[in-house]
Amino acid sequence: MEYAVTVNSVAKCYGKVEALKGVSLDVKPGELFGIIGPDGAGKTSLFRILTTLLLADSGTATVCGLDVRKDYKEIRRRVGYMPGRFSLYQDLTVEENLQFFATVFQTTIEENYDLVRDIYQQIEPFRKRRAGALSGGMKQKLALSCALIHKPDVLFLDEPTTGVDPVSRKEFWEMLRRLKEHGITIVVSTPIIDEARQCDRIAFINEGEIQGIDTPDTILQRFASILCPPGLEHDKAEHREDYVIDVDGLTKRFGSFTAVDHISFRVHRGEIFGFLGANGAGKTTAMRMLTGLSRPTSGKASVAGFDVATQTEAVKKNIGYMSQKFSLYEDLKVWENIRLFAGIYGMHEKEIARRTDELLQRIGLEQERDTLVKSLPLGWKQRLAFSVSIFHEPKIVFLDEPTGGVDPATRRQFWELIYQAADRGITVFVTTHFMDEAEYCDRISIMVDGVIRALDTPARLKEQFHADTMDDVFQQLARHAVRTAD
């Protein structure tokens, strides 16, 4: 049998860091093959070698029977590659991006349109919109269309659903199954266990080494402690009557488009409040108003006792914020990042020095004090970014999809930090696309088309919608969404 992909003893180092240590695997033609592993395990390095963007230090690899070193030009014509950050040209329109990729591969949109029709038709109404203005789910569909437009033999997808809501993720994997029926070999990396279960086989890679290759059930059972850690237990907050967030009829319009439509809710001190919704539901717009970054069109909201429309600077001083991109400065050392943000929040030098030592010890980064942030693994950056966001002991911390692209064990560790913050009385306002994380919240709101359609505890929402999981609840509500962009 001639394999679609073969990897034999491939190794790759970056200075003293061994990213890949003698990796070997084979992928059968027409197979949907998954690669799963923690952050920094070597997945992206392996993808870049197989798509001829990076040379291995040793070992051999072939794609479609072609050597990745000698036959790189032919391989590039025969593979599709969708890196984790979509690879789109943000200033080009949907139509222009697809046309550009077709031209690069010396083909036309019309020639292979049948292959991308089911995907592209969903975004075709927005073909004149710039890619940078698309929602995460729409970018994902466009990037996949661009990777497929030359009808590749092998498709490489590096964590393609990071930052995408559950409904769009489900649609994406349905597309992959249809592509498999066309005979395309698909190699995909993912940190999401439910996605790994949909592959024919998966390889578990950890610290640059393949630990096992087998069916999803076998691998997930064998390495359950890393890939399927047990859920967290936490005493839910005693809901006091003091509210730290009070929203009444909050509305935001952009011209004739109403992004957020008269939403109302309250959040208690020390509560973990989940703010959910599909891409385009209005979550980001609402959060920007609550953090003082965008002025409401109408309605009222107070955060930490301050009006979000008239006291924006006071709001900003009394909250913490962490985005999906972590908001750290990559070229500063760990301690320099802490000092910078503490200074911005007006903390005194002596207090900063004392509490920096305490923080680094608490999160296990005391040995990395002088390390540049860009050198840290993703999970460590995440821990540091969260700790920096609450370093000044704010009343509320806003977390905007903080665990996107992070493996299950690291996500669990991050939620332990969230629980510790809540136990200290810090209110946690969190958006997430992982429905297992929704189960960890005290209460959840779910937005659809700019309106809050449900708000209650996870247990009561599951009871109300006759659902076994929060994913079932979310799918029921988001299925009725009309909008596709925020």
C-alpha cells in the first residue's frame, strides 16, 4: 500500500528546544487522520514540515509519494494547507481571496467550484465583504474554500476550529466528512476531544514524541489523564444581593443594524457568569460596552458601581480584562509584563515588587522570571495573562474566550485559577465556545441575534430545554440564529 503521508524518524530543534524527537507515522489514502496533543507538543512544526514550509533536521517524510525536500514544488501543488490563523488576506474581499488562491495554483474558481460549493454558498452573500470584517465561523469557511480551490490530494488543517462557536464547529466537521467522500486525505490537529472522536485514527503527540496511534476510543482511554481530565468541583457562589454588574435595556446600533438589542441582566459579587452565543450573536459588542470601550446607543449599565457611558475611566480602573490573544507584550520579560500592567493600574512600586514574587510562586513561574514572554508555552502565557489581569485585585475580570486553542488539561488548570479568583470575591465574566466550561459557571446567559434568549444556572437550563448537556442547549438556541457576523 502506498501511503498518502509517511513520516520516518523526523526531528526538529529550535536552539536547545527539541520540538520533534524522531516522529514516525503513516496516513492512509482517503483517511481522516487526527493529531492531538498539549500545547507545545510539536503539532505545528510537523505540519509545516509536511507542507514543505520548514526543513526537518533529520529523518524523512513523503506526501503523495513525493519527498518533502526534493519534490517540494510538486507537493505544494498537490496539498491544501489551512494554518491556525486562517491565512486569509484581511483587506481583500471574500471573492478576491478565493480568486487570488485560485490564480496562485493556476486554476479558476469555476474549474473546481463543485468541490467548494456547499461551503462557499454559505458565505457567497457576503462575497463583497472584506475578510477582516467576517466572523470567526465565516473566516473558517472562506479559508477552507481557499485551501480546496485547486482540488488537493491531501488537506492539512492545523487546529482549524479555534475560536469558533459550537454550531460552526459542527458544520465544519460535516464539511470534512463530505470532503472525505471525494477521496481527499485529511490530516487535522485539534485540542477538542469531541472533534478527535470523529477521526478514523488519531496520533497522540506529547513533548515532541508520538505516544500512540490508534482509534480515537483507544487513544482517549489510554491517555485519559491528559486528554480527558476529570471535571472540576467547586462550591457555587452564595448569591449576595450586592450586584457588581447591572444592565438595563442596553442597546448598540451601527447605522440601521442593531448589534445588541435591549439586553438586561445582573451579576452578583463573586459570581462566575458565562456569557455565551454563536459568532455574530453580539457578545463582543456587549462586552466592549461593559468594559467602557464602546458607548451604548441607549439603555443603562453600571460596572463596579460606575456608569459605562459617563464614567468609562473609572470602569477601566476597577476591572481586569483578558482577551483570547492574551494581551501580553511578547518582547518583554515575564516580570516586566507584570510591572508594566501594575503601573498602568496605578499600583505603588513597593507593592508591585512584593506581590510579583508572590504571584510568580503561586502560578509556578518563579524560574521563568527573566524569560521573554514569546518563549513561553501557550498554557503558561495564558496563566500569566490571567494573573496579570487580576494583579490589582479588581472587582470584576472580563475574560473573552481565554482558552481558545488550549488542550483539555491546560484548560482545566486555567479554570482552577478562575475558581481561586472567585473565592477571593472577584466576579468573573467569561465568554467561551467550550460547552464543558459553561458547566463550570454559576449562571449562564445565551445570546442569539443580539438578544438574551436564556439566562439561568446550567442545571436549570438543561432541565428547561430537556437537554443532557449545555452543548445540547446551545445547539437548540443557536440553530434559530439569523445573523452570521458580529
